[in-house]
Amino acid sequence: MRLARFATRTAQAGAREYGCDARPGGRIDRVESLDHGRESYPDASALAKADGTCTVITPGWLITRAHGTETGRAPVEDCLLIDNKDRPLFRLSAYYGTFADDQRFKTQTTPDLPKSKPLLTDYLFRAEATCLDSPRPAVFAIDYREYDDDPKPQLRYARAALRQFAVQSAARHSCGPPNGLTGL
């Protein structure tokens, strides 16, 4: 939490120094962690009872549980979809503002980066949405985490999950409907 406060104060000081029109948010009392990258998520709730960013995702294929971030207007939102073996198979992500710019840049210029990078640079499908309070379109993506003994991802389920996630997130951020659902 101290790092979040430090980063906020640094951004505010930079905005003042360069004459930017910055609108600081409220007090940071809690920083939600997704803990992306763990091998298992025993505390994840059943998908039908999921809350936060995973609430609208329907169970299907091998997906039975989910672990997501709280809903709100964060510049990055995630939802991990977990299989019946307690492993995260899909990661749904929403990026807004400069985070969306970075995502667009990386996926357009370096599509072969490994999936272990912190930002999604390899994805199954991606969509964008125009937002009322931002000149930058939001980016929504879904990636697949491979395991040695798993079948290939069920692409129909992945597209539907991304669509559900993106529509919900875009509405919270005053964005239009996601469009341009594309895949690699």
C-alpha cells in the first residue's frame, strides 16, 4: 500500500511540474492483489458464486472456479478462470488509459514474447472499446496457460468468456460495447 501511495504522489508531483491536468483519486486504503502466477488457487470460489471481475462468466469446458480482482474503475482488471484440477487456464484482462496503450503497442510489435511477461503479450483473443472519459480505447484480452497434460483451449468458450468479461468491465468504465474481437 505504501508503494501505491508513493506512486500516486510521484505522479501528482510530475503532473504539477509539467503542467498536466491530473485528477488525483481518493485515499488508498487497500491494494487488491491477484497473485497471478501461482500454480493453484485453493481459495478461489465456484464460478457460479464468483464475485468481482468474474461475476458474469459462465462455467463451461473445464472451467469450474474463478479468482478475480474487485470491481471498480481500476486501470487494470483481471479474472483467472480455474479448471477442475485447480489450475488457472485462462486469464481475462482489461486495460485502460496508458495501460491500454502499452498493451496495444506490445501486441502489435512483439507478438512472440513468452507468456511469462507481466503484461499480456500473447493472447488468444483481444477486443477494444471506446470510452467516454478517455481518448484511448480500452483493451480486453484473454490468454491461455498451457500445461503438459491439457488439451488445446476450447476457443468458443474463450471467446464467450472474453465477451462477457469485456462487456461488464466496459460498462463500469463508461465505455461503449467492445468490438473487434480478434485472435492470433
